[in-house]
Amino acid sequence: MTETPTPPLQTFRAKVSEHVLLAGKYQYIHFELLDPHRIQFRAGQYLLLTVPGGAEKKSYSISSPPALDHAVEILVDISPHGDGSLYLASLAPGDEVEFRAPVGQFTITPLSKNQPPVENELVFVATGSGISPIRSQILDLLETKNDSRPIRLHWGIRFIYDLFWEEDFRELAENYPNFTFDIILSHPPDSWPLCRGHVTDCLKKHYQKFAATGFYLCGNKQMIEAVTSLLKFQAVPPERIHFEKFF
Ligand SMILES: Cc1cc2nc3c(=O)[nH]c(=O)nc-3n(C[C@H](O)[C@H](O)[C@H](O)COP(=O)(O)OP(=O)(O)OC[C@H]3O[C@@H](n4cnc5c(N)ncnc54)[C@H](O)[C@@H]3O)c2cc1C
């Protein structure tokens, strides 16, 4: 499984074909590509969206896997109510958008032919909408690349009612025994049986020794800094800590 070089940045026109509100604060948007009508990217990369009237392009990770090459899907937290999230929340099926893609280096370390993997286990850590590129990476690894390494997802969210995609991840875990996931609630109800607190609390419980694990973190700055310092304290080398900071 060696990666082909990333194709050059292109400008795309696309049409909204599905627009779904998840957990009351995330907009999940499916864009059919119009021109060009195919995209090549590496799982974990993002697009730069043109916001009409906005001074700068806004970054959104692609949450669909590269195998879906005639469309892209994004997951947007619409609670910031700035130019980008308001624009995306206002879109309706049939509306057209423009973006540049692919961009970014938050991609899985490729396997080299005839060599043992540098990372023999993959651990993903997301908070909130940071699940977006990680969904693309996990689907690509399991469904397209048939990667058999242990793959674990730790997803931190605040409240139980912020939860979505849980069923999808559960189904993946049933279909792929090398995939496991857990959800960490920072404000859990008393009855919550799983991890509670911050993602670092859960990571400390799960991992005493990190062997040759590759870590992929996505979300807000505080989470990334907290997890990175925990991993450095555990002597994980920096080249095995990969991250995408949303804000
Ligand atoms: C590489 C990259 C990829 C990104 N991918 C995504 C993505 O897939 N989904 C997504 O929702 N956002 C993503 N973001 C954040 C996104 O680009 C915007 O910053 C976000 O949508 C807010 O833009 P805005 O114009 O609505 O508000 P702004 O006025 O630009 O920001 C208002 C405030 O909102 C907060 N904020 C920014 N992003 C988020 C967020 N995701 N969740 C909660 N609060 C936030 C920050 O504190 C920010 O100061 C990504 C950012 C980067 C750098």
C-alpha cells in the first residue's frame, strides 16, 4: 500500500445534493462534483471553500473516503455562526459552491512494500467536528485498503445529545474486528457506562506502553496540546504524532 503523489490543487464547482443536521449543531453536506467531476485526494486532506463576500477561503476537512471520487462530504459545526458556518448552514439542495482541493498533510503514514510498518497500530483521537477527516481515514483504511493493523478511535464530545454516527462506527467495529472505538463524554449522565472526562483521561487508562503506535489527532488546540504533551511524556517520538488543528 504505497501512496501515489498528491494531485495538484484544482478549483471545483459542486452542487449540494444532501444537507443533514446532526445532533442539532453539525451540518453534514454531500456535494456532487460538477466540474471537474472527479477528485483525487488522500484521506485526511481538506478543501478551501469560497464564501461569497468573504475575504478569505474557509478550510473544511473532507469526511468522505477517497473511493467516493465523484463527490465530497463535509461535516461542519455550525455553532460558531461566523461567515463560513453561516454560509454552509444556509445552503439548500441544488445550491452550487466553489472550492479548491486537495490541501493538507494530515494523512496516514504510507506502508512501504516489503518493509514492516513504521506504525504497527493506529490510534485516532478526535473532539467534536474533528471526527470529520478521521472518518475519511478510517473508512479508507478499513474498506478500501483492507488494513489489518489494530485501529482504535477515541472520540471526545461534551453531552450525550451531541452524539451522532455512533451506529455507523458500531457497525464498522462489527464488520472489522481490528477496529474498536470509544466515546468519551465530558459532561456525562450518571448512567454513562464508558469513559468520562477529557480524551487524555481515557488515553491514560488504555495505554501504558505505546510500542510503535501512530497517533492521529484532530480537533481544537487545547485537546491537541494536552494529548501531544501526554504522548511526549510517554516518549512517543514526534514523527508518530500527527495532528490537524481546527481552531
Ligand atoms: C485545516 C482545517 C480544517 C478544518 N475543518 C473543519 C471541519 O471539517 N469542520 C468544521 O466544522 N470546521 C473545520 N475547520 C474550522 C473552519 O475552517 C472554520 O474556522 C469554522 O467553520 C468557523 O468559521 P466561521 O467563519 O463560521 O467562524 P469564525 O468567525 O472564523 O470563527 C469563530 C470562532 O469559532 C470557533 N471555531 C472554529 N472552528 C470551529 C469548530 N470546528 N467547532 C467549534 N468551534 C469552532 C473558533 O473559536 C473561532 O475563533 C477547519 C479548520 C482548519 C484550519
